[in-house]
Amino acid sequence: MIQVMPNLYNVTKDPQDVGKFRTPGLRKVLRISPWFHNGLFDNIEGVMNMYNNGMPQPKQKPDELNDPLFPKTDVHIKRLNLTKAERDAIISFLAAITTEPWRITTPELPQ
């Protein structure tokens, strides 16, 4: 089941908040796929490639030019130009901070 995260606009109704989402922590990140607010990627390589390419800018259609709710990619998101070895190193780091699920047995209660 894909869990779609609400963006900040749904809370504030401020057009400046369209496309802003809470950024989750990285702990156990490799166990919580699919990624992105809409479940776009089910593998970490796809996520790395998307960030490495600088996240594509959405194209506005003529009727969307003056739409204050049209999502815009943040100016701070830029192409990373990482090599495959660098991307693999980041994925290895993420694997290092991803823990195995805990198996907790329920204790038997006295009668």
C-alpha cells in the first residue's frame, strides 16, 4: 500500500507551500520504500538517479502559467553529477544506518 504524504499547502492553504513536504529521517530508510510523496520509486537507485539529475522541472501548460498552485522545484535542488561509485557509496552509507526489524515476543502474563 502506498502512503501518500500530504503537502504543507493542504495544512496552510498558502500557495507558497505547494509541493513542500516533511522530510523524514534517514534511519531505516532502505526499509520504507516506496519513496517520494507519491511512491514514485520502489528502489533506491531510482531515487539516487533522480537527485543526481537535479529533479526535473515540471513543464507548465499555457493554461497553468498564472496558476499560483503550480508546483515549482526549489532553486537549491541542482544536478549533483555524482559518479556511479559515489552513488554506490551513498547507498552503502544508507544501508549502514538501516537496522533490521526488531522481533519482540510478547511476554506471557500470569494467570
